[in-house]
Amino acid sequence: MFQKIYQKLQTREGITLIASLALIVATLGMIFGGFGNHPKTGGYPDGIQQPVITVTGNGQVFAVPDVAQFTFTITKDAKTMADSQKQVSELGNGLIDKLKAAGIEGKDIKTEGFSAYPKYETAQLDMRPCSPTYCPPSDGKQVIVGYTVSHTYSVKVRNLDNSSDIAKLLTDANVSSINGPDFTIADIDSVKNDARDKAITDAKEQAKILAKQLGVRLGEIVDFQVLDGGYYPMPMYAKAGMMDSEATPVPAPNIEPGQSDIKVQVNITYRIRG
């Protein structure tokens, strides 16, 4: 059989077949060989990534808060829920009118929470006598003895010159609790933009210094990250305290907003040129 195949290949058709197969093998070798000769990262040998440097810049801005927020709660107990609600509403509505008369806009007075729930006590139904060493449990029943209604408001004071007067207005109203003031900055985005500008400028300066020390040139920016650390109020004030409505009137608390520290950090990654 092998002799017949050998004789067949000696013919003109056999020689043509051998030549065609050789051409196909050579073409495939060129194609697959070319795939392996391209560098993996343009201009750099196989396996070597293009070098980069990353620098960190910090920006800091000090700003004076321009908004003070108080939160106060009105709580009343009564035999019926309707009576509790009525007392809370009367005190709350009257206080809101006083706040508006003091220059607070309606948009800056907000309900933060409302709750109404019954008050329970245990009524003893079967009082069992106790021995000198043991007192048996007595039968009892939970009964409703009244209702509690609470309404919590927040109020923003945009004119800080009035913050002390607003604090005294709330304490004079004999509400159940007061928290604040919490100082904020109305246009905080603008302040953060200023801090970010400073952080970017700082990062670019650091990149120039580092590139000079390394003896390289900076290429294009390939990565950028902003780490917004928020802002940190540093208030200096005396919080408003509760006062007895029947006691001798006391002056309004001295409230000072202090200043806030806004910090932003950025990371910039540059491609390095030789």
C-alpha cells in the first residue's frame, strides 16, 4: 500500500499536492508567528507596563456658618388622645406664629416627627397575701390610663444675629425639649469647590516637584480621585437651656457660630515620559 502511495506522489498531481500543503503550512506559520511579535504595551517590551506616578493634593478652606438649626419637641399627656392632640396643637401653632413674627420663613419650619400612643398601668385584680419569705405573684391587667402626643419641629435661622432671640423664644414657650443650634453653611457646594481647587493645585505642584527629582517628564492624566472629607464645624456657643416659666426671666443665651473647616483631598495619576 505504501508503495502505491509513493508512486502516486511521484506523478504531476502528487507533486502539486505536496507544494500546496507546504504553502499552507508556511502561511499559517507566518500568521501565528506574527501574533507573538507585537509588544503588549505600545512601545514597551513584553510584560512591562508603562510607568505612572500618583500624587496627593490637599485643600482646606475655613468658612463661617450662616445657618443655625434648632429642634424642639412638644409633648402633652391627657386622659384622651383628642385632649392631648389639642394641647400640642395649640402650643405648636402659637409657637409657629411667634417664630414667623420673629422673621422665620414658613419654609424653614418643618415637622420632623409626630407620635401618639396610650399610657398603660397594671391594675391589680387579685391581691394574694405574702408569707414572711415568699410573696406569690398577683393577677394583673394592663389598662389604659391616658394618652401621650408628641410633635417635633425643626427651625432654621438664616440670620444668625437672631439665633439668641430664637433660642430664648423656644425656652420661654416651655416646650418639652430643645436641641441645637446645629450650624451649617447654606452654599456648602461652593465652599467645597474652593477646597477642591486648592487640592488640585497642590497635587499639580507636588507632581512637578516629583517629576523634577526623578528626572522624568509628566504625560497625560490617566486617573483622578476626589476624597471629600466633608466639613467639621468648630462652634463656640452656649446651648440654650430649659428655664422655669415662673422663675425670674433670664437673658438670651450667647450663641457664637465659630467657623467650619472644609477639607478635600485629591489623587492624580500621571503617565511618565522618559
